[in-house]
Amino acid sequence: MKKRVLGEILDAYADNLGAGDCTVDKYLSRYPDDAGVLGDLLRLTDEIAALLTPVRPAPGFVRRLDQSLSAPAEIIIAQPSRNKLWLGALVGSLVSAVGVLLVVWMRRGRSSVVAAQ
């Protein structure tokens, strides 16, 4: 069995552990050709899951975490990004340069008209 397929089977098994209807025999019946290695890994997954206990963070920790994560987001939203400032400066510079070129072009056009008369 390929490692990727084996990993997907183990992921599905681990995801279904909490549902209660997940058993090693049920999964082994789906993959009888790989029962040896797969059975060992599924039983190991059961043993590891039995050792783990759910942990709930204290309400104060959750509140402080929320505040510490929300504050930087509010600052970022309130300040314009540097990219927008650079873009505005670039557009302003281009408009100024075009304006200068237009004035120079128009003066050259007038001077050639005056010289022709």
C-alpha cells in the first residue's frame, strides 16, 4: 500500500474516533490485503487516543488571547497600507511628469509657429 493512501486511511480513522462507530475491524474489512500493517497502525492510533485527554483553556486565557489578536488587526485596518501610499505617490509623480512634458511640448509648438511667421 502506498504511503499516501495509508496516510489518508489513518487520517479518516483518527477523524472518526470521536464518533464511536469507528473500529479497527471495520477498517480492516475495507482493506483486507493490507490488514497486517494497517491493523498495527490502527491499534496504535487507538492506544494514543486513549492516552490523550481533552483540554479546555481557562476563560481568562481565551479572553486575553482574543484581545491580543484583535488589537493588531484593528491597527492594521485603521492605517492605510504602505502599498497604497506608494501607489498614490507613483500616480502623483506620473501625472506631474506628464503635465511638465505637455507644457514643454505646447511651448515648442508655439515657438515653431511664431518662428514660421
